[in-house]
Amino acid sequence: QILVLVRNPKDTAVSYYHFYNMPLLPSFASWDEYFATFMSGKVTWGSYFDHLVEWNKYIDHESIMVITYEELKE
């Protein structure tokens, strides 16, 4: 069985932004510059939305449970 933990895209974007601004990684001059890059999927790990779409194909599969971070906290 597989548990797929997904996160709110807004929270993911903010997390990635702060992660990118660590030493040794390419950084962005502003949030706006980063956000445009995030939305276009040109960040290191690719498009977060493409990732969600791929998992969405299995949402009704009996061996896969998709849960959001917020649901997990509850």
C-alpha cells in the first residue's frame, strides 16, 4: 500500500522559496521572480502541479491513499 502525502501548493511554493535561498543553491532576487519560475515548473524538482496530476491518476486505486498535510495534522 502507498500513502501519498500532498501539500497545499501555496505552502510548497513558500517552502521551496526559502530552501532556494540557502547557500550553494541558485537564489532569486525577489519572491515575484521565484514565483514565476515556480508556476512555470522551471524549479529544480520540476512542476509541482505536474507531480500532483500524475498522482491524481491513481486517486481511486485501492492500494493508494492520497492525504493532504492539513488532513494529516487533524
